[in-house]
Amino acid sequence: MKHIAILGSTGSIGTQALEVIEANPQLFAVSVLTAQSNVDLLIRQALKFKPLVAVIGDVQKYQILKEALAGSGIEAKAGEEALCEAVLLPQTEMVLTALVGFAGLKPTMSAIKAGKHIALANKETLVVAGDIVTALAKQHSVDILPVDSEHSAIFQCLVGEKSPVEKIYLTASGGPFRGKDFAYLSEVTRHQALKHPNWVMGAKITIDSATLMNKGLEVIEAKWLFNLSVPQIDVIVHPQSIVHSIVQFTDGSMKAQMGLPDMKLPIQYAMAYPNRVANNFKRFNFWDYPSLTFEAADTKTFRNLALAFEALEKGGNMPCIINAANEVVVAEFLKDGIGFLQMSEVIETCMAKLDYVKEPSIEDYFETDRQTRIFAQELVGAV
Ligand code: NAD
Ligand code: MG
């Protein structure tokens, strides 16, 4: 029985992880559940899955949580510090980081230091501080098991391989605006951007998918997870989202992992690794997909992908800058505070103007994140 702490249990990944746990009570149990503000759902989940601790990020909602869990034996906690403490519980074997954004960095590091294996959905943690986080995992003999479908695909292709990788191809759906031009994109609304063709996900990652920033973040995530150099990572648009990614070895042989787009699969794989768990998820039918197609990504129109590659090449705190700027512009776009194309403009200006640090410490990353948010917010105010 594996006891799992789920950070961000009320989100898209969190709720799907709970479905997997519910279907496999002989394999998995929940030790911790956390959410930022959806206290009602957190309470329902806690009463059903009986964790030892439930944490609400928003301290104003602590009383509601505490009263609802009174007498249940489940401890109620609140705030950012409580999140970092909750992952330390000795009963927890694995922490699923299903929370969104830079907020994942601290609790993930705290979990690694406590020797907990990480099922990593929160890609932003590796984007911001991949060097420090992967070194820390090595130091504490902790596995970082990818939940992101593309990285799970690559991880699955690498199982049993001892030879080096020549390169990887991360597949991208292209998002809802694939094939569109600047004129079209200058007019798109958040409602259009929130309609992803193949996946139902949280708001931030859905916008990131529409701008191709998600693929940019995934390129950086892949660099750290698989210890690759930039030229070893390629992105290929595959609108059907059936081939989840491809590894090419030094003999030219390529392995791909395929399946219907369903996040429960990579979630379950990370949670049960090295085993596979039988399930009744819908199976692939070839006649529903008579052709699988591949095309180049349009990085001239969707500049975020090119900016992410640039940030990775520059290294240092540049990926941290791009991540913080992106979190600000996506939040603004979701409030109709900024247009679709302006998101890339603000990110590019942040990359040009903020202080570059070549070998950042963890404190430098926190400072870069703070300064970038302030500057990006000023830029958004000016547009
Ligand atoms: P979501 O918005 O649906 O859920 C986010 C969860 O995190 C919620 O439970 C929320 O309460 C919590 N949260 C939000 N802000 C927080 C904060 N500041 N502190 C603590 N908790 C906070 O997001 P999601 O789509 O489930 O994505 C979660 C992570 O997984 C992201 O990093 C995303 O990039 C990654 N991911 C998601 C998918 C997907 O299909 N949804 C696929 C691949 C990777
Ligand atoms: Mg992905």
C-alpha cells in the first residue's frame, strides 16, 4: 500500500489522481490533501479519502475546514508553511505535485529533503530551478517520476534502455489556434483560448497550450528530467495527441509511447511505477484515427516556444524569469487585462530587462521570481 500526499487535490490532475486511487484501494491510500481556495471540494475529498491532514492555502478558509473536519480525526491546517510541513509526514511515501506554478517549488524541495519520491505534474518547479531540484533529488536518492504525458512517454520509452539517447521529440497538439495568423490571434478571447481540442485541464496550462508556452516549459522540464542538451530536444506538432512523445537512440531507432489522451494513464504510471496497473480506460481504436499527422511548430507566430528555447540556451535565471512573467501575463489574460499577443511581448521585455544571474542560488531564484512579477505587472499596467 503506497501512501500518497496530493498537493493540489482539487485541480484537474488532483481529481484525476483521486479517481485512480479510488479505483485501486488495494494499492494506494491518501495521506495528505491540499488545495488553495476550493474548501468545499477539499472537505468532500477529505471526508471520503480520510487523509491524516488536509491543508487549505487560503488562511481565511481555515475555520470552515476545521469545523467541517472536527471529530473526523483528520487534522486541518492552513497556509504556505503548512503545505511544506504536511509533506514531511512519515507515513507518506510519495508526493504528487499537482499544484500550479512557482508555488510548487518550496513544498517539492521540502518533500525531496524528507526523502519522499515525487510524482511531478508541477512542471514549473523544474523550469524555475531544475538544476537545484534535480541535484537535491540525487543527493536524497529520490525518484522524480514525470506525470506530464510527454515526459511520461519518454520515461516509458527509456525503461530498460542502457544506451544513450540521441534526441527526443516532444509532441504538441498545436492547441486551439494551430494554423492561425497574427491578425486572428490579435482578436481571440479567453473563452476561445480555454477550449483545448484534446485535453481538459486547469486554466493556466490551457492558456499555455494555446500560446505554445506549455511546450516551451516542457522543453525545459525535459532537459532536467532526462539530462539533455538543447540540440537534443525537438518539438513536433501532432494534432491528434496519440503519439505522446518519441525517443531516438544513437542507432537511429525510435521508440514512441502511444495511447488515447487521458491524463489518468501517466498519473497512474507514476504512482505505480515500476508496475503497470490493469484498468478499464477506453482503448485506442485505429479506425477512429485513420491518419496520424506531424508538422513543424510555427514559432514565428507562437513566439513563446522560441522564447523558451532562448531562455534554456541562456540558462541561469532566464527560465525563472520566463516562468514568472508567463504566470503574470496568463493571469491577466484570464481577467481580460491583456491581449493574446501581448503576452509574448511582456515576456520578451522581461527577458531583456531583468538582471541576468548565471549561476543562481535558490535565494536568487526567489528574488528573480519576485522582481519579475513586479516588473511584468508594471508592463501589463502600461499596455
Ligand atoms: P488546476 O488549476 O486544475 O489545479 C491546481 C491545483 O493547485 C488546485 O488544487 C489548487 O487549489 C492548487 N493551487 C493553486 N494555486 C496554488 C497555490 N498558490 N498554492 C497551493 N496550491 C495551489 O491545475 P492542473 O491543470 O491540475 O495543473 C496542475 C499542474 O500539473 C500544473 O503545473 C500543470 O502544468 C501540470 N499539468 C497538468 C496537466 C493537466 O492535464 N491538467 C497535464 C500536464 C501537466
Ligand atoms: Mg504535457
